[in-house]
Amino acid sequence: MDIPELQLREAYWDDPAAKAAFGALLREVFGIDFSLWDRAGFWDDDYRPFTLFDRDGRAVSSVCLYSMRVVVGGRLCRVGQLSGVATRPEWRRRGLAMRLAGHALARSAEFGHPFQYLFADDHAVPLYQRLGFAPVAEYLTSIELSSRRAPIAGARRLDPESPDDVRLVHRLACERAPVSLEFSALNERLVLYYALVALRDAFWFVEPLGVVVAARRVDHVLKVYDIIGREIPALDEVYPYLADPMDRQVQLYFAPDQMGDLARLGMSTQRPFLGNNLHVRGSFPLTAPVSFPITAQA
């Protein structure tokens, strides 16, 4: 589909004007602001844009392919994630996103990605399924605590405005062990997006264990999104530093294969995790349900 007034550009992060136009598109469509992440120096060249620009230099439609370093099924490889799929309202229903996603998938094949994945908005599911993506069920692990615990000293909330704290997260993210051998991502700059923007109030440093934990407490449930460190301690080692006497449950938003014996904290179950609309295309080696950490979601 050729539209003479639009120009397709790819991998243009070295052009400040084009990069700013991309940022303006995502702010308008999703309310997402990448500027703090960018200014901090963590913008990731592995996050590859495919964007249509109008004659005034405005980005009117875009799709990004994130080349992700992951551990999947115990094996280290690179896979592709599609994200940042956005089109200005006046340009919708012209097949632009489909065209750009096709370019991104072709480039993903050239990069040798064995599979691609994405998290779809409800209205976009038919588009992705036409491109060959299939839904995959996700789960979270829920542990009903067998006893109430008071916290022990050693954890502090990290300050995203502190250069020392940002450097600490970055260093551990660069050196990290996989939080799960079933599936985990190793893109340290994406971790910094969560630390600086999306989960900026939810990063804790547990100094005695040498790990950063991304976690929030909601209605007496501690939701643990990621654990970042050179070694991954068992959950019963981590939890006491973040405990609250009112906690009734801990939820893990990643596969618990590296978390030790969960029974030491209480009875664990796997529950459906709804709302992400995870879709996968290609040679995906895992059987559903699966669990993709939040820091694997661009």
C-alpha cells in the first residue's frame, strides 16, 4: 500500500527530530512519555522503529520491534517483541499498522528470531491474529501465607531521582541472573524504563541479599514483578525483608522455578493472569500457560 504523502523510515534514533516525533505519537495515542528514560541515557537501540512520517515530519503510524535477549526453556537466545503500535486517529482504518507490522516481522526473520510475541489491546487482537499470532494463556503464582510476619531490617525503597540508586539498578541489571529459566528477559535498559517510569515507586534494594526487587503491595497482597541480582535467592529469603504483618498473600508475576520451596511460606497455586492478551508467533518452545515477567514487556 503506497501513500505518496507518507515516508517510511526505520532505525532512525540518530535523528533527534524523528525520535521526538515518535515520542509525540506515543504520548498522543497512549499517554506514554519516554523522555525521562531517554535523558537518563538508557534508550535502547535494540528497540527498532518502523514509522510513517507525513510531509511535516509528524509520525502518523508506527510499530517497534524490540530484539530481546531472553532465556526460554533454559536456553539463551534473541526473540522479537512487537510494541509501540500506534496510529493517529485521522489515519486509522487504512491498513498502516498492518503494513508496518509486516515490515517488522520481515526484519525479525532476518535477525533470526525463532519467535515473536506481543501484548495486544482488545481491539487489536484480530489484526495480530491475521499476522499469524496466536493467544497464549498466562498465569501468576499465588502463595497463601501460613503466618503473619513483621519485616526485618535491610530493605529500602530506591529513589529514581538518585543517580546512585539508578546506577545500582543498572549495574545489577547488567550482571543479573535469569529470574526464571522457563522465561525471563535480560534487556537491562528495559529494566531501567520500569525503574525510572512505569514502576518508579516499586523498586527496593535488599542489601543483605544484594538484589533489587520490583514489588508493590495492593490490598494486603505483595505483588512481586521481578528480582534482579547476580544470584536469585529463594522467596522465603527475600520475603522477610518486604513483609507486612497484614499480608495475606504473595503473588509472583514470573515463573517460580528459581524461587526455592514455596511451601516454606505457604500453599501455592497457579492462577490465570488475565488482561495482557499475550500472543506468540513462530517456534515457541513452551506450552501454555506461561508467565512472562513484567520487565519483559516493552
